[in-house]
Amino acid sequence: MKKVIVLCLVLVAFISCGEQKSKNEKTVKIPVYAWTGGPGDASDQELSERFLAYKEKGIDGLLYNGGHDPETYKRVGALVKTAGMEFHAWIPTMVQGENPKISKDLYAHNRNGDSAFDKPAYVDYYKFLCPNKEGTYDFLSNLYGSVAAVAEIDGIHLDYIRFPDVILAEGLWDKYGLVMDQEYPEYDYCYCDKCTSDFEEQTGIDINNVADASAVQEWKQFRYDLITNMVGRLAKVVREKEKVINAAVFPGPTIAKAKVRQEWNTWDLDAVFPMNYNDFYLKGPEWIGEVVKEEVASVNGLKPIYSGLFICPNPENKSKENDPENHGLLPSEIETAIRASMENGATGICLFTPERMKPEHWDAFEKAIYTDYTKE
Ligand SMILES: [Zn+2]
């Protein structure tokens, strides 16, 4: 009998030792963020359960799209913090729908002279503000300042901090029936009076009277700088509240500059979240590694790059879907996407979105995030 007890004790010691080991192994984990939003009609308890489940799955912080009201971020932020995650307010920047606080003359104009408010490009919500108007800055600094003042948030996450896509990602051409082989006037912004006259004053070039505006490098740079300056001014507002500021950007920055005029490698941010959504560029998951390499090099490795991954919501239908919004990473592509990001210098990854993840995605995700990617 004694022998049996001793054997049992040995076994128990052995088993608990084994458990100890697997827990230790699990301490190697890559940082993971996720884009999500709400809260809709969800109760505090429903939200808490959801946030605890995300934390349990390995998510360390949420970029949370909850509108403009600071009270929403206060309520949701408290629940996210209790669940043990970081909480960043994800609020679109240059895209702003009709709002009594925004004068119509603050909206950007295209090369045909049309306002993005009256005649938005591609889709009805593409109502972009002009980044060169003081009223635009006033509106945005009030918005982000009031949310950054909420004690429960860690930071502000900018999105749509850019011009409308002058060249749409290749994967979207069919959807909109376009071949975007050059910069067409209806998608090329901002030609408002203030932008064109400020540019002429700076450079002597009357951009409305050149044969090919897309060939004028100074005009491109002028517009990169408008966005860069806006980021810098908003960063000041956010940091005055002792919060961090980061942004969702297009990949690159080569692609980001060419398509939406984001020279984001020069921006004054604490972290960058490039949307490395391979399917929109008709590329496989290994392409994510190439673009992350460029992204990390573009900031000289000095700023964290969190590689944004676009998840396929219905993997079984992907091949039949024409709309790239329903494409994205399959469970079988998750490992490649995460490995390619981490081996090329990403600090971590960011999921778009946890709600799109199927059980098979989570299985692949769990294996990939508990892996040591540091090179020996
Ligand atoms: Zn303008």
C-alpha cells in the first residue's frame, strides 16, 4: 500500500512538473492587438465576458471603435482594463459624416472641383475633410482631446488619416469596375482654393494649369506634408493628456504614399499599425513578410510595427466571393502570416477582427503566437 502511495506522489510530482513546463513555454508569446468596436446594446456583463475571452485567447490590447462620445470609452474602457487588456480609442480622422460641428466648406475637393461631401468617391461614406483647413484641426483636436482625457484609455488610434485612394488597391478594381492605371481627377484630392493657392505661394506652381498634375513631385510632397503635420499637431494634443497615439495605415510606406498620400514613416507616432491586407493587393500571405521588412526599415527599427492581418470571415466561401471585403486569411494561412510578420521585424500583430475568427483560425493562431521568433 505504501508503495502505491509513494508511486502516486511521484506521479503527481511528475505531472505537476509537466504542467509547470508547459506554462513556462507559454510565457513566450508575441504581442497581439485587435480592432473591434461597439458596444451597441450589449450589457456590461456581456462585454466583460467577451473581453475576458479575448484576453484568454492571447489578445493584449483593443483598438476600440466606439464613436465620438467620451462616456462610451469611459464605460467600455473600464471593462477592458478589468479584463487585463490595453484600451485605445479607434476613431476615424479625415472621414467625417454630416455633423453640425463641421462646416461644409471643410471638406476636400477633387481635381474636377467636386466636394467630397456632395460627391464622395467610390462610396457614400467617403466624405473626407481637407487637412489644410484650420477648422478641420479645431474639430479633430476637440474630438481627440476630449476622448484622450478619459482616464480609462491608454491611447488614441487614428484611422483614415489620409486622402481618398487616388489609386484603389488592385483587389478592389473589379468591385468598382475600374482600371486605375493612373491618377484620375475624380479621385485626386485636395484641390480646394486654400490648398492650390498655398501650394502656388510655396512653389510658384499653379497646379490647375499643369498638363499632368500627377507628375509634379512637389504637389505630392505638399499633400504628404499636410497629413504629416496634422498627425504631429494631434499627437501634441493627445500627449498633453499623457496618452499615447498610434495609427492604422496602408502598407509600405511605398503603397501608402502612392495610393493615399501617407508618408507615415515620418509621422510623430508611438506605434504604427500597417494594414497588411494581402488579399486587397492580390497577394498571398508570404507577401506580408516582404512588406513588413520595408515597414520596419522605413522607421529604422525605431518604432513598433504591429502587422495588421485581415481575417477571412467565411473560409469555406472565399473562392466563390468576389468582394475582397469577404476575403482574407484562411486558417491555413495564419501561421505563414504571423511568422512572416515576426521574422521580418514586426513587434507584434493586430487582428481585423477577432469576430471574424473561426475556431480553426483560433487553433492556428494559438500555435503561432506562442512561438519564439527571435533569431538565435
Ligand atoms: Zn484643401
